[in-house]
Amino acid sequence: MDRGQLIETMQEILGPEGVIHEREQLRTYECDGLMNYRVIPDLVVLPESAEQVQQIVQTCYDEGIPFVARGSGTGLSGGALPVESGVLIVLTRMRRILEVDIPNGRVVVEPGVINIWVSQEVADEGYYYAPDPASQIVSSIGGNLAENSGGVHCLKYGFTTNHVMGAEVVLADGSVVHIGGGKAPDAPGYELLGAFVGSEGTLGIATKITLRILRKPEAVRTLLAAFKDTEEAGGAVSGIIGGGIVPAAIEMMDALTIEAVEKQVSPGFPEAGAILIVELDGPEAEVANQFDQVIKVCEENDASEIRIAEDDEERALFWKGRKAAFGAMGSISNDYYVQDGVVPRTELGAVLKKIADLSEEYDLRVANVFHAGDGNLHPLVLYDNDTPGEADKAEELAGEIVFACLEHGGSLTGEHGIGRDKMKYMPQMFTADDMDVMQLLRCAFDPHRICNPGKIFPTPRLCGERPGPFHMHPVQKAGLAENF
């Protein structure tokens, strides 16, 4: 099937308004939130129902055409980067909240539903959806599921995987399966849902997702503490966790991040080498007691200032400043490269020192903002893409930060995923045998490697021959030949 025939087929499924094929329009979709990698897709399609997704995928399977699913495009690892001569399936028109079941604490949504919409939908009933990535006002549930997104409250409440109870999935051959327990607490058999959440779009496309919602806590208290440097702030974090307190959130921002945020959204943060935002929630008596302990720990670690949010408005202002951190970098730098490594809390000080040394070595500023409670770092390497060589230097520095995290017992990613960006680092953390075992799972879902190919794994790995009506697309076949 040539491109003209493919366009006609997709228009038959979706109508002319559901197919984008003009080059200038296609450029809108050439990257996700990580703009260092760009690929113009051959075709963009915008389905409005699960049935249309199934028909699109079936067509791609029959013709051997690779495809990539995309939500709001806010991902930061190149996970939704299109494939050359492939189809980009954009799910933003599938944004219905299909069911709200308060008695069972469940909400069923389509993948294009925006994260914050779920909490807004159930707020009047006294419930909310816990995962809250910084991009929650624009990121979609489908994308959150694909990347297993976390958020500022993941320390206490966990990641997306802890709140997805079931999913309807279109597999790479166009078949539809249901995984997980849905409204039941658990389902018998293999835990396929746990494998699917966080698989970065390589195992299929979720078209309906059942989420767990929680009752709002009785009490919420939030403070902001300022420190001379990140070392003092890190000491407070260790003191809080070591004291047996599990806050809903502990977030840290360094001086450069504070500067950017103040210029962008003016939350009124104090001038400091670092600040912590600590939030506790739960029963009133428990929160009151633990909050006093947190204040004491911050004072013992030489906090220069402690501000307590007196109402929801002031609390929202604290979080507005934190969640604006990535976008605010544009106020102090033309470009930035965000990294997403994880280290044990006990290694935070050593890794932050290493990042400072690398910043000086590469002569590039690095702003630090991160989930301090669980050691999930988000260093932002600032550079100017108009200066020759700076983009490459920034990427190299970001890679050195990844290696530093691994050297200190950490991980490649906390919530942004591997995608296209960090697949070259996978052999630093996993052996070839490890990755072959991972590939066996991928092959079980997508034996012909047409579902978001070229992501996660550093080199192509084939799945062997499988029976079925499949004819590899000539471009894909040529691409494989070049790698073997």
C-alpha cells in the first residue's frame, strides 16, 4: 500500500478531518517535550473511539507499517517520538470520562482525558486522583500510564501503576484484550497490568482505563523551609524520613530554580540556597503532631526561614511555584535539557556535589528541582542552542549525571521513562541477558516490532518468526537490514 492509498484508507476510517498528511501540519507532531530529537511522521491520525483505534492498528499490522501512540506530547524522554514512514496515532480526541463509580472508588476514562480532570470530576464527592505530575493540567492519562508517571505526592501515594486497576488494550495486531481487575481489588492469573503500565507504548494502546480514586484526607498542612544550601536541606529530608514520618510530599529546589520560578510566576519564595516544600496529610491529630516534628527537624538543620501555609490559597501558591519549575527555565535560559535519575536518599548530597562539579567542568549551569523524599532528581542542564556545540555538550553532561546516579546505587529514570533519550544507557544498568528477557515480554505482545519501535532498547532485537498475516513494510525492512 503506497502513501496515497494509506491516506485514503485512514480517511475511510476517520473521515478527512481525522487525518493529517500535509508536511507543514505534520511538523506539529515531530517531537514530544524532549525537543532534541525530531522525526516528521508519514501520517498523523486522530481517532475518536476505541473501534477506530482498532481499525487503524489492524491496517498498520496488515501492511507492516510501524505506529506510535501519542497523548498530549508532554513526555520528556522521546517516548512519543514518531517513526519515519510510520503512523502517529494521536489520542487527544478520546477525552471522555466514561463512568464515575464513587461507592467502589473507581473512574473509567479514555486515554486523552487530562490528569487533573479526574480530580475535578470527583471533587464534589470528596474524592481525588492521587498521581499529580507537574504537567497534570495538560498531560493525559494515557501518557501517564505509558510512562508510569509519578508527581510531587508519589512519596506517600506511589506512581500511576498503584492507581490503574484495569485497561482495555488494542494490541499490535489489532486485537482487543482487557487486563487487570477493573473494579475488583485484584485479578487472578498473570499480572499483565503491572507489565503494561510503564511499558512506554511498546506493548499496545490503552483505549479505556479504570482508575482508583481516593477520599480527600481529613487534614492537609504544608510548609516551606529555606536553607543556606542543598546539603542543609538534604539533612532535613533525612531527619524527617529517619524520624518515621512519611509526608505526602517533600520537594527541593535550588537557588537557580528559585530564581527562574520567581521571574516566571512570582510565588514569593525567599532568597535561599535551597528550599523544601513539605506536605503532610491524614487524620487531624496525626498531622498536627507530625507537623510539629517536621518544623523541629527543619530548625535543627538551620532553616533560615519557615513559612506555614495558612490556607488553601497559600498552599496552592507554594505548589504553583514548584510545578512551574520546568517551564520557568525559559526565563533564565534559551534551552534546557532535563534529566531524570534516581539515587538513594543517603546519596543525595554526594550526587548533588558531583552535579555541581560537572556543571563547572562543562561550563554549563544546572538547575536542580526534585522529589527529595524518594531521591528522584530532575537536574536541568541550561544551554543555548544557537551556540554551536552547546546542545551536544548539554546532552553529554546530562549523560554524566546519569552515570553518577548509577555509580551511587541509583537508577536511569524515576518517572520520565527511557524512550529514545536514555536507551543508549541501558547497558550501563542491565546486562544483555537482562534485556533479552525484557524483550521476550515485548515479543509476546508485539512479535513484529511495529508498536513504537526504536524505543527503550539500545539495539534492535528481533522476536523470531511468528505465523500470521504480516508483511513487513519495505522501509522497516531496510532499516533492520542496516543494523545487522
